Amino acid sequence: MSTVTGELTVASDRKHLLALADHLRRREGVMVRVFDASGNLVLDASDDTEPCADEHECKEFLEETCASCKEKDSACCRTCPKGRGVRVLPIKRSSVYFGSLVACSTKDNQELSDRSTGAVLDAMLDILAEKSSKEHEIDSLATELALRYEEIGILYEIDEKIPLRSYTSHVVEYVAEKAFSVINCSCLAWIANGSSVSSIGGGDCQIFWSPNESASPSTMLRLEAKQLAWALHDRCIKSGDVAAVASLDHDPELSVFASELNSALCLPLQVESDFYGSLVAFKARGDQFTSYELKLMKALARKSAFVMRDSRLYEDLDSLFFNLIKLLVNTIENKDEYTKGHSQRVRTFTVRLGELMGLGKDDTETLNLSGLLHDIGKQGIPDAVLKKEGKLTEEERALINTHPIRGVNLIKHIKQFEKCLPHIRHHHERIDGNGYPDGLKGEQIPLGARIIAVADTYDALTSDRCYRPRFTSHKAFDIIEEVRGTQLDADIAKLLLDNREEFARYSQSALASPLGTDRTRII
Ligand SMILES: [Fe+2]
């Protein structure tokens, strides 16, 4: 049975076809009609002077005969209720069905003569099939070209717009956004490899819902998507290949979870033997994925896997770099019981203040390093001065005051620290201009340096020093209130005071465990 239909082309050959039909009517008493694949009459060469007695009955008979001819994929010879001979020929080429050519006798109770009409009908059939087939081929090529063009455009965009150096979370968000723009699906799930199915309700399975859905998904639908995503992810791991399910209802393993979702595609995020997780797309009831959508999703998953691999490498390098810096700073600070953990705490306070100020990820990352490195210049200043319990002489004070510039000189050749240099140089400047090394005032002092100054002062006040014991948090906050606007930036200091409970809580727990943990959040 032919299932592919095409558009019947009649217009350009109408004159020629009508001439052949006219020949048949006059010479053989045969009238010809042409119906398209949907059953519409597109060419009528019947003789109006000899119509069938019952047009409705005739129409029903022809519709049924054409449908039968299409179903059988062959010519049919019938006799209509009036006893007229009828011949129906399917118009088709290369398994594409375009319609039917119907020839019938103009006289009641009269058979059609194959011998006399066959050659002309075959000629008409050839004209119709040939022209329609060519038009269909051109249309198909045009459609295919348009699809290819769109596909290339989308693949190019995927390739170009996923940033090469992205954090994993950014990649996930971008891929979800891109997937919704190229395919029509209800929701997407992203499962990171190494996750456990026990983390349903949390963990590393992120579900994204189509922005085209007006209503927010119900709790049941969320659970359904998550359960199906985990099951498909497991299937992908076992097979190492795409899992495509046209009907979840008919899948023996998945039907138990399926209710509102109809079909699914699960694509492994894989580069060679490294498996980073799965991307799962779902369609709702009545909808299925096309082969075109499968192709796009495969391309998206392939690109995502490469970016994911690069992101993991960058994150590993970042982590290695940061841990080496931390090791260096800890090694220097651990020589002095009083300053042990100081830079780590200042770093944490600095980052938190940056977050509270709404700074972006890049600025916060810079603050993270600057906070940790702010006192690196104390390396090289004799312990006898740094650890002196009594009052410092003028020379000793001047020597200590060189540590911001010493710090800059120590690390200025390392590209990754470039943005930290102004923070390190100016973290002892004062808002009133009485600080060092440059006596900058107010907003002349870089923002990062003003933030570090607040964090540094708070930690200095709440930790023991060789020359005095620590102040209580309460007292430390009072002092910070006093120096707001003179020593410290008024707004940044206020931010710390407004969040005093959070800072005091972290300060106490960090002092109890001076080395702390990496990237510990205050909250
Ligand atoms: Fe300092």
C-alpha cells in the first residue's frame, strides 16, 4: 500500500489533457475525471449533457472506488449503480501516490472498451504522473535543502555559542535553552554521571521545563519526568548508545512510570570512553520525536559532551591552581600561631561581601584570590618584626608597611594574578586618605581593596594578635561602626554590620578550626 502522497500537477497540461479527454468522449463515449490524492476533483471532462441521474450516488461510488484503487495500488474496473463501466487508474510514480484518473461510459448499462480507450488513458496517466513526479521531486529537494540549511545553521550556532571555557553549570543551562529552541519538547533532564538514582528529589538530575508551556508542571509530572530520566539514563549506561522510546506506554520497563509523557530520547554525553552523563528529552501525549529532531539532539549532545570534558579539565586545573596558592599561603602563615588561617578567613569574608554586593562571578573569583593573597608580601619580613609582642619602632612599622608593595612585586609576573594586584597594593589605604602605600582617598581606592580592608579589619579584631587578645564580636562590630567612613568604606562596612550574625557565626567556627575547608561558605 502506498502511504506517501504528493501534490497532483494539472494546470500546465490542462489543455492537452482536456483535448485527449474530448477525443475519448466524442469517439468512444467515455468521460474522464481526475481526482487528487485527497479526493478533490481537479479536472472534469465529463459531458454535461449526459450526467448521471443521481450525482450524490455517483460521487459516493467514485470516492469508494478511488479509495479502493489507492488501497490496492492497482487499476480497478467496476460497474456503477447505473450499469456504466468505470475504470479507475492510480496516478503514481516511484511509490508516491498523486491521485486517480477515472474513466466511465456516458451511457447507462454500457461497458468500457479497454482496447479502444486504453492507449489514450495511458497517455493521460503518463502526463499526469510524470509532471507531478517532477514537481514532487523539486518540492522534496527544496524541503530537504531548507531543512539542511536550518540544521547547519543550528549546528553552527551550537558550536559557536557554547563558550569553550564554561563552568559545568553554565553548559547545562545553555544546552537546555538551545534544545528548547531547536526541538519541540515538554521537558529536558540532565543527569551527571556518577549520580545515584537514590538522589531522586535532588542530586545531579536537573529538569528544565519548556518555556512554551503556560502552566507550571504538577508535582506528579515532575516526579514522572525524574523517574523516567533515571531509568533512561541507566539504559544509556548499559547500552552505551541512544535510547529512543516512541511510546513510553508500550515500553515494558518504563510504562509503570509513564502518565503524561509520551515519548523520550536519551542521549549519552560521551567523548571516547569518558561518559559525562545523559541528556533526556520528553514529549507529551500525542507527540513523537522526528528523525530530524533526533539528529539535532545527537549533535547537541555530542557538542555538550566535548564542552563538558573541557569544563571538567578547566575546573580541575582551577582547583589545582587554587589549592597550590592556598598551600603556599598556609605554609607562610603557619609559621605564626597568631596569623594562622587569617588569609583564609579574610578570603571568605571578602567573597561573601562581594556576593552581598551583587558582584558577578568573575569579580567574585578575583576577590577569592585577592583575599587569599592580600598579605603574601609579609613573606620576607623578619619574624622578629612580625611576631614582636611589644610596640613597634618607627623603622619596624615602616618595614611592615611595605608588605602591600612587596606582595605585588612577588606575584606581578603571574598572569593569573593580574586583576588581584590593585587589591593587594591598596588593601591598607583608608577612606580618609591616611592609609598606605599611596594615601588614596574614597573611591580612588579600588573596590576590591575596600572590600578586603573591611574583611581584614573584622578578622584582625576578632582573632588573637601577639600584641593583644581578640575582641568579642560585639566589640569588633562597635569598632567597625566607629571607623565607618574614616578608615573603612561606609557602605561596605554597613553591609557587614547588617549581616553581623552570619559573619560572627563563621568567624567563631573558623577560629575553632583555623585551616578551615576550601571555599567554605559563611552561611
Ligand atoms: Fe595586610
